[in-house]
Amino acid sequence: MRLTSISLLAGTALVALPVAAQAETVIGVSIPAATHGWTGGLNFHAQETVERLDEAHDDISFVLTTASDPSAQVNDIEDMIATRDIDALVVLPFESEPLTGPVQAVAEEGIWVTVVDRGLAQEGIEDLYVAGDNEAFGRVAGEFFVDRMPDGGNIVALRGIPTTIDNERVEAFEAAIEGSGIEIVGMEHGNWNRDDSFEVMQDFLSRHDSIDAVWASDDDMAMGALEAIAQADREDDMWVLGGAGMKEMIERLIEGDTEMVPANVTYPPSMISSAIELTVLRYTSPAPMAGSFIIASVLVTEDNAEEFYFPDSPF
């Protein structure tokens, strides 16, 4: 039986497998560690995909790394080039700005670059870009607020980590609610993290007596906000819209528990599988792979929640 050539570097939490002699094509995959639910799902789908594709292709091997911060991710990528001589890099940047220079250096080496989800701070570096539709993510959320709050009102917003996708989501959301009478009385970075968002929401609650709703541009942040609202005993005052399709959120919609969580907006972590698959096709198919592959964001309600429920997923 052929020894697998998947390997994991830089302190990853996933299982390292034995490494065979270097195959003809080596694809590096660099993603953030599972610091919150969405990246937990990302790690799950990345591992499953590289194992499946490694079995399917004798002439392709993978190097999969997870990083807990931007510096660690830069080190992982440099190590891939120095020790594994990668032919292609699939990278979901931990943050946009710190990874732009290092990924540009990879591209200048003639290595194929696929960027996933969090775009780089400079356009045109990558050969392929795979992401959810972040503008639609913000727009769909904003349109839901306008429909649900026809008379306007006060809301607070939880942003993610400072990245290009965070900017796209927020700008689209703000454009969607413009002129509606909905006022954002507070907006802070919750860093796509439940604990950080809990603290931010506690601060919002202490500073604002009138909050009608909360937009959390990620379900982990929504969960943190919900906990802060519950502890403050203000659940009758407001509702929360998150996003990304976390299993717990979809379950609430299926069960009809929609007073506090009336809807959700999709942004699947399985997009990493699409990115890896398309990068492999660069070497196994004559079809052109360069460009952008954008996955739609749609509104999930009680009526269609069953379509977006995946019980075996960790997210």
C-alpha cells in the first residue's frame, strides 16, 4: 500500500502521517488553527479533503499546516518552500495585511497561489481566489434588518478580525440599511471569537439602554452576544442575527426557537474543500483554473433550515 505523503507542520493539532518520497506535485495548504467554530469546521473539511485527494492521486502530495497567529503562518509557509519545495500554495490568511508580503514572495517564486476567504491586502497576487460572497453576506443581513425593522431602531454590530472580508461585509451591511431609520449605535471587533464578543456585548449593554437588535457577522460572535444578553436579563429587548450556518443556530431555527434568533446567513467553512479541489484540477485537468470562485450567501429561516443542517459537521 502506498505510504501517504500528507504531513502537518508547525505545532498543528491534527494527526501527522508518514511522509513518502516527494511526489511530482506538492501542494501546501496553510490555514488558521481552530480558534473558533468556523475555523474548527475549516480544519475538519481541510483534513478530510487532503486525505481523500491523496488517496485518489498517486502523483500529488500535500503539506497541511494550521497556525495560531499570523507569524506562525508565515513561518509555516516559509518552511513549506524551504523543506518541501511546494508547487502550489492554498492559503487562508490568518489576517490579510501580515500575510500579503509573504504570499507575494511565494508567487514571485513561480508557485501557484490559491487564496481562500480572507483576501490579501493587495490585489492580483493570487492565481485563484475562492471565497464566500462577503458582500452578499452583509447585504442579505442588512436587507433582513430592514424588512424586520420597518420603523427603524437602534442596533449594535460585532465585526470580525480586521481583514478585507470583514470590510466587505460591513460596507455591504451599512449600504443595505442606509436610509432605513436603523442606526448603528455601537460597532466593535469581536474577532470572530465567542469570548471576545461576550465582553464587547457586555460593554454595549452597559452603555446603551435602548438596543433593538444585534448584527454579529459570525455565529460564534452571535453566541457570545446571546450569552451576554441572557446574563443581563435583556432577552426581551432585542434579537440577534449571526451568520455562517453554525449547527446550533440552524437547530434553533428547525425547532422554531426564533424569538432571539430569527434567521441566519450562510458562509460555509467547506469552501476550503472547493479551494483544494480546484487547485488539484490545475495539475490534473486541462480546464483553466485561474480567476475567482465565489460561493453564494443566502438567508436561512425556519422555512428552509433543514436544507442547511449537517449533523455530522463540527460546526
